[in-house]
Amino acid sequence: MTTLYDLNEGEEGIILKIKGRGQFRHRLSEMGFVVGKKVSVIKKAPLRDPIEYKIMGYHISLRNSEAQLIEVDRGNKSREFQASNGTLESEDENSSWLEKTKHIQVVLVGNPNSGKTTLFNFASGSKEKVGNYAGVTVDSKEARYKQSGYSFSIVDLPGTYSLKSYSPEEIYLRNYIFDNKPDLVVNIVDASNLERNLYLTTQLIDMGVQVVIALNMYDELEKKGDILDYISLGKLLGVPIIPTVSSKGKGIKDLFDKIIEVYENREPVVRHIHVNYGSEIENSICAIQSKIKIEENRTFTNIISARYLAIELLKMIKSFQRVSPVALTPMKLFRLQKMNILSSKNFFPILLRLSLLICVTDLFQEP
């Protein structure tokens, strides 16, 4: 994978994909960084940050961390294209860059016994790839799938009930999403046990990732005579919901068609919501979030929701106060890591840096 950051002065490339959170992608699109556009490197600063680019006749500077989130097709001659129904139609039918824009990275997330792996097996056939990841005692499967002119890279992550970071599965799942930045998360939900399954859904919403819900085992819900207005539920959550019966392959095609629509920003249901935790907790979240959402922290808030970071910090404080009800300090954060509350190669340093920023205030002091 080549990113905009990898291009040298004088080189140009065609934008294939923009990673990161929705707000970051929206901001870049307003600046002209959209799929299919040619971008040239004008000048790299002595310390290589920021980098000056030329796109659509304008000179724009981006940080290294921002350029690393933009995938490009390197060194190819620019092709003319025109937009049609949310997709790109090139005048050159053999344009390799156009084919590369039609590759979607998907991860499957869900509770144990929700039918997640059954759905994965139906899509993958016998082409799945099993990977053992160092440092954890969990396995993950990877496979390819094609539909409607798109190719999908599908990763079946370990089943988990939450993202609390208490078990190897929870830690690995959360870190995988942050480290690999998949295009979309498919949340497999057991239709016969919504209350338990939707807890994980709310955590994914807090993370600010693109989500599509596969309402699996939908036939069991219908057998009970129950009726669920999943369309209205999807509108409330800001997440499209597709009924599936993975054991029979029902709804799988509709699910991947919906993934394509969300990927191409053609799904009107998609919107980012905030799960309301009550006035007291929300006030605490806002207070911490205001300390996080500053210019110098944009490097990681482009990838991780500032609200999610604030919620995680609140959880850390609560966990630590079980041991000692005093102010949070950097040294105590290291102790928290040893307690397995924060076990992550990338996520922990981010929270540590944020804690150093926030601990100079009185936000965490006991009255």
C-alpha cells in the first residue's frame, strides 16, 4: 500500500482511498482530496512536516499523519473520469487505479455464538486464511469475496461481548480496528438476543467507525412471532441494518450491497450519533473531550474519536479508584497497564499522553 506520504518531491499519484474518521474524510473532501483526483508533491519541509501538495490547481499543506491516511496509485498517468451514481467511470477501461478503488476492507465483529463465523464461512468458501497473532492467544481468519464488481477483504475477528479490554479477545479486537483502520465494520447481532448484543454496537458507535449491522438468525425471531422494526431502529442508531440467516446464506447478498452503498457514501441512514449516558456522565465526557480536541492532538483524533478517548479515560479512573480513590497520575497509569486495563502497543501511549495533558487540571481531583 502506497500513501501520499510516500511520494517524493515532484511525484504525483491518483487518490484511491481516504482512511480515518468521518469528520477527517469530510474535511479533506472539502479541500479537494477525493477519489480519482491527481495530486502532486510540491515541497517537503526540512523536517518533512508539513508537506505541500497541489490538487485541482490549489496548493495545500498536510501533516505527515494526515498524508499517511490517503492511499494513492503511484506514478501513473492521470486519467479523465466522470462521476455516475456515486461511482467512477473512466474513459480508459483498463485503468488499474479504478480497480483499486473497488477494494473494501471489512472486519466482522460480534458476540460469541451470534453466527459471525458462519457468515464468514459462507462468504469465504474454502479460501479462508487463519492467522496467529503474536502476543495474544486468539486466532483470526481472513478471506476474499467478490460481488457487484467489488472485491472484499474480510477478517473474522474473535467473538466478544464488549470492548472493555479485560480479555485478550477484547484487547485484540479494539487494537485491530485502530491499527488497521478497516473501511467498514460489520456488526453481527443475534436477532433473538438484542439487549445483550447491542451493547457492543453502542461501543462501536462511540468509536466513530463505519458500521453496518447484520441482524442474524432473523428466522428465529420470526418463528417466535416477534416483529422488529429494524428500519426504524437503524435510523435511530444511524446504522443500516440488514436481516440475515447466515446458516442458509439468506440476506448475505443484500448485506454486501449495503456495504458498498455505505462505502460509496450513498446510504442516507448513516449518521454519527452520541449514546447519551445521562447528564452527570455526559458533563464529565464533555469536560475531558474539550481538553482532547485541540490542534496538536489532531494526529490521533483523525483516527480515534475524541469522545471515545474521553469515555475510555473515565473508565480508567473508575477502575483505578477501586484500588485508590485519589487523583490519576502518569505513574498510576503505568500501574493500570500492568493491571491489564490498558494493554496496547499503540492505544496506551495515546491515552498516556492525554492523561499528562489532562492531569494538570483539577478534572480528576476529589472534591
